[in-house]
Amino acid sequence: RTLMDSRACVKNAAAAWASGFLYAVLHTGNTFSIPLCQGNAVDQFFCEIPQILKLSCTDSYLREAGALVVGDCLSFGCFIFIVLTYVQIFTAVLRIPSEQGRHKAFSMCLPHLAVVSLFICTSFFAYLKPSSISSPSLDLVVGVLYAVVP
């Protein structure tokens, strides 16, 4: 309760929901506004944005760039928030006097940090990898790693 009161919790939850909603509306609107001339069969088991853009008839560079800028701003803001939150958590945990208490607190935080790191690293790789190493099987593995495993 010292670090996180109910008001701060509500603000954080509202910010997470609002940013997720904004991100979803951006990509949904962008996806439904492009014409598909190569059918609607996607080479993945879920509709991932890069796979849908491959089916487009039109040059979608401006759409991709706009979505990428907004998405990157939202992602960067979330990343900074996560880093600052973990700095506060680790600072508070290091102030715990007993070693057993610190161990228990770290054992609660580190799995979450591992999942967040896995998600961030694999999603960066999925969207920033050079097209020269892109293949359907690699795209599928990376998509599963960042969307399903975490």
C-alpha cells in the first residue's frame, strides 16, 4: 500500500486499457481500409499485420509508416513505464532488511521480467528483422514466441 494505492492502480489500469484500445483501433482501421487483391488467406494461424499488408493491392508505405510511428510511441512509452516501475520495485526490495524477504520479493518479480523481456525482444525481432531473412516458417515461430508464449 505504500508504493501503490488504489488511485494509482486505477490510473495505471486506465492508461493500459486506453493505450491498448488506441493501438487496436489504429491497426483495425488501417487494416479494414486497405483493398486486398491477393485473396484473404494469411500464411499464419492468426491475422498478423505484416501478413495482411502482403495481401494488399496498393502501396501501403504511408499507412505502415503512420502505424509504425504511433505504435512505436505507445510501445516506447510502455517500455519506459515498465523500466521505471522496475527501478522503483527493485529499490524497495533492496531496502527489505531480511535476505529471505528480498529473495521472496525477487522470486515474484523475476519471472514477470523474463516474460516481458521475451515479449519485447521477440516482437522487436518480428517487426524489425531484415526482409532478406524473412520466411514463412521463421515468421510463424517468431509470431508464436511473442504472441502465445508470454
